[in-house]
Amino acid sequence: MTLNKTYKLSNGVNIPKLGLGTWFIEDDKAAQAVKEAVQIGYRHIDTAQAYENERGVGEGVSSCGIAREELFVTTKLAAEIKSYQEASKAIDVSLTKMGLDYIDLMLIHSPQPWNDFRGGEYAEGNREAWRALEDAYKVGKLRAIGVSNFTQKDIENILSGCTVAPMVNQLLVHVGNTPFQLMEYCQSKEILVEAYSPIAHGEILKNPAVKRIADKYSVTVPQLCIRYTLQLETLPLPKTSNPQHMHDNAQVDFVISDDDMEQLKNMEQLKDYGEYSMFPVFSGK
């Protein structure tokens, strides 16, 4: 089963191939969502300071009945933090909020603050935030470090002065939005690409061509889309608090044919994310 499989990061740390995303899961519901996911077999939970549910996720981790070392917990440094001092403090705040001795993976959430996404230059600020992650990694607070929403230029900025290279880049990847060039660049640098919103925040469910391919394999559109990202050798992070959806999202042990993968890769660019278009990552920037 996919839930039992892992990728190996560039530093040798194993990371489960499928994770549970927790964006939009409220803090008081996060612990239950984590416990439900763990019961189904998930061992990888993804949160962020911006989600405002780290406390709940941490509670779920500590009360789920599974040994801490069997779980992989990711969080992300708030996109607005672009200084060493602020970043160092924020790392400790996340550890305290979650009630954890260490975090398995911590990412810089975005190269720009959200209110300036894909806007100005924050090269020095990103290097400073990265230095804080490096130092926390070196003393064992973090088992792995990486970035999110970073372009090739943003990654090159980090690589130009780092002592520890990013191990992960978490990106918006789904049928109708597959940044092949950036993904190839990351893979060439041994940076694992994680795919957030692999179901395009539900908008892909409206695509009849994708539905036809899913029907061919007797699977749902979400299952096809998650499998698509796995066959791209990325790590999908479907978000849900619904136990049935958690279960279904993990039933992805089928193989999409090369021809169907080509069709999915060449699917028309999704431009409208409906009510989610207001969020920077879906804005088309």
C-alpha cells in the first residue's frame, strides 16, 4: 500500500509517500482529524503556522496512540518572516505549540509574504530565514528542512549561501497545473517535490475529460489525481478532515498507463479555482 511506502530525502531521512494536508482544518478539529488519519494508516501530517492549527495537530500526534518516531510531522515558517531572529523564535514557538521535542520537516512557506506573492525581492530575508532553519536542523530541533512555493531563482538564492541544501520544495501540482521545468530542476538538485492541492481544491472534479480517464480505471477523480502526482514521483498532500475521504485518498495502488499519463500531463491549464481564486497560490501569478 502507498501509505506504507516512503521516499528517501537527500539527508537519508525517510518520508512517507502520502501525507494528510490540514489547511482549513480548524484548531479544535485538527486533533480528531489527525487521530482518524493515523487510525486509517497515515503516518505523515502536514501543517503550517499560517493554518493556525499547530496546537491541534500536536495534540493529535501526542494522543493518537502511535509512537512519535513512527510519525512524520511537517510545519512551515510563516511567509512573512524574513529575518534570522524572527525565524529562530518562530521555530521554537511551533515546537512549543505542538508540544513536540522535534519537527520532522520545516519549510519556508513562501519566498514572499502572502500580500506580495510573486512580487518583490526578498533574497536576503530568505537567506536569513534559511540560516535559522539550518541552525535548528544542526541542533536536532528539525530532522529535515525545505521550502515551499519557491521558483528556481528562489532556490538558487538559497543554494548560493547555504551550508545545508533544501531537501523539499512543496508546490501546487495537479492535473492542469504541472510545473514540469521547476520539478525537473528540483529533481536535478535532489530536492523532493511535494504536491499540495493535488485535487485542485475540488475544481478538477468538474473536468469531464479527467472523469472519463478515472472511470476507465474504476476509480474516483481524486484517486486518479493523487495517483497522477505519485507517478510524477512527487509526494501528494490531499487535505481533508473527512475519514471516508482520507480512506479513499489512500486507495491509489493502481497504475495509470503511459498514454493516459500523457493526456493528463497535457490537460488544459486550470485557470479558475472558484471561491479559492482569492488565495495567492491560486491567483495565477
